[in-house]
Amino acid sequence: MPDDIELPWGSDTSLLEEENLDEEHIRTYLDECIEHWRASDADFAEYYVDAFQSTRMSMLGEQLPEED
């Protein structure tokens, strides 16, 4: 991954390096994205949550549950 890419929510971009593309790193990355957008008050945040949840379901077979 290029060094000049910075994710707006501060996620660890090393999670996306080729050698880290395993289930644990993918789960961590997707969970961080979902949690970020759940906490966001942006009008469009729910669409990002839905997209990341859909990706998580396709890749890992389950969605990240809502915290109570």
C-alpha cells in the first residue's frame, strides 16, 4: 500500500498489506471500519455500515453484532 494513503478514521493500513491478508487482519480492518461509521453522526454513515457489514458477511460469514 502506498505510504501517502491515510484512512480518515486512523485505521492501521498495515492490515491491508499483502502479507497480512488473512482472516484475522481482514476481520480487524472491517470491524474498525464498522465501529467508526457506527459512531459517526454523518447522514450517510449507515450506508457505509451496510457496505462493510455486507463485505464482512461475504468474506467471514457473519456480521459484527451491535453493542448493547
